[in-house]
Amino acid sequence: MKWIAITSPDFLPGEASAIVMLLQSGINIVHLRKPQADVSAYRKLIEEIPPQYYPRIVLHQHFELCNKYHLRGIHLNTRNSTIPAQFEGHISCSCHSSQEVKEKKGKVDYVFLSPIFDSISKQGYQSAFTIESLQQAQQEGIIDSKVIALGGITANKIPVLRSLSFGGAALMGDLWNRYQTDGPNELKRYLRILLTS
């Protein structure tokens, strides 16, 4: 499975170090998602991350920074839905229905499908899918290695995602709650459990 971490929407103390720790601990890709942040705040965070990790960083906005820092690529969503002219890097996008996955999956490197389970980071953001509807999407070949599950992902949900043929999991709320509550060392221990689930 592909393991993706999405940053907290707010800047956190020691966040650049936490991103490096995630990448060193088995997370494949980190998506920088700070909806309210201006380009200078984005630039500052990127420059606090050692350049050897740039090929594993994806941007959710301020796409012009992708080529400047030689980052992995960009992620399209409703707020930022246009691919910059002449952009040739990695592209992923957000989807919220099986139909959307069918329409977009062939045009990008992978898609996020959400919310699979009730969201941890967005209060009241309930799952949009039943297990039966996900099994149906799996049988129809809609869910496959290019579809990443997002929304309410915790270690105990990983076996379910594997059984449904998801290509990976995107982690956000659970990850950063643990980082802020328990600290980096506990988060590292939790990641060992999660990545072997």
C-alpha cells in the first residue's frame, strides 16, 4: 500500500521535523495542505525541510512552488482545480464519489476517495459510503491501486482498506492529533503499528 500523510491545515510547532520523521518512518509522500496560508508561509515550511525529501512532497496550492523547489507534484481539488500551463509533474486529485473516480482516475497518478470513514479532523463530516457500496466499487474495478482512501483512517481500519483493494491510505486527523497529544516518539511507535497493519 501507498502511505500518504496530509499536513494539518494549521502550522504546528516543529512541523518540518515531524514531516521528515514521517518520511523516514515509512510514509511515502507528504501532501502540504494549508488552505489559509499565503505563498511566503508555504515557502518557509518547504525551506525548513531538507531538499532530499522534496521529491516526496506534493502541494495543494501555490503550485508555482512545485517547479521552483523540484517537488513531487500537485494535488487538484475544488479550491485549486486547474493544472498550470506546461506542468508535467505528478498530479493527484480529490474525489467524493465512485463516479468521480471513474471520470478522473485515468487522467492522474492517483486519486483520494473520501470520506471513507467518519472524519477525525472535520467534525460532523460523516462517511459517504457503506461497506456494501465500497465492495460494489471494488467488484466493478473502480477501487484499485490508483485509489487512496481518505477520511477517518486509523490503524484498526487498514485491514478493511486492504480487503477492499485500496491502493493506499491518506492520514491526517489521527496522525496530527497523536503528534500534538503524545509527541513525536509516540507517533513514531504508532506508525510502526499502522504501517504493519
